Amino acid sequence: MLNHIVIMGRLARDPELRRTGSGIAVTSFTLAVDRDFAPKDGGERETDWIDCVAWRQTGEFVSKYFTKGRMAVVSGRLQIRTWTDKDGNKRRSAEVVADNVYFGDSKRDDHAGSAYGGYSAPAQNYGGSNGGYSAPAPAGSYGSYGAPASAPASDFAMLEEDDAQLPF
């Protein structure tokens, strides 16, 4: 079966890092995710508050680099937990178990602008599906910022006004 979810939103509060009895890191956080559509009456979009949990290196990464208000992209699986409350009632809750967490904004954005403005900061994925996490791209990589000034010009050729030179 397939259970994969990708969400993007802002952290509603600072992540909370805890450790299990055996020392495994687990970080809980909540993303505020705006819905894609606005009400017909022209009002504001509704927001969903989605609980997320990240384990091991991914949890440590989230705890270290993310704070309230930062934009995050979370890739993982949806998990439904059943539990009994203090009054003996059976309860259910849904949460996203994060396999990968990426920066959805850049530090320079300073949390300004709308949830859909700005751009994704370049990131590298470490660890794949077993506790993967994203870290800032190393110096010299340029991601979505544009090519570096030292890019070799010999790879490009100027085309004349004539479209006949185009390969398509």
C-alpha cells in the first residue's frame, strides 16, 4: 500500500526535542498549513494545524535549525494513533511521521511575506528514507539563486534573430 504525504507550512511553535529511554531523539512540532482555496464569500483561507513527529537525526536536525514561524516542507507518512484518555475514552489522533524535512524559506526571508512567496533554500538530503534530513547546501552550490559569476561562457552560443538555428 502507499502512504506518502508532503506538506508545506510554517511552524506553529518551536520544535520540542525529547529522548526515549534508550536515548533516541524524537522531535514534535506543528505545521500551520493554509488550504489551497478561499471561501466563496471572499473571506480568508482556513488553516490546518498538522502535528508532526521526526525521529533520530531528522528530529535533531529539526530541533536545531527550525523555530516558530519558519517555513518547512515535510515528506513522510500519515499515522493514526489510538489511545485511551484519563477518563477511559478511546481517542484517535493523526500525525505526520517525517522522513525528510526541508527548508521552505531562506534565512534571509526573515519570516516575512506570504506562505507562498519566496523560494526554497537549496538543501541536500542525507540518509534517504531511514531518518533522512536536509542540511544547508555547501558553499559554492547555487540551487535556485542563479548561476555563479564564474560559469564558463564557452558552453553557450549566441543565436541570431533567425529561428532556423533552433533545434526544435
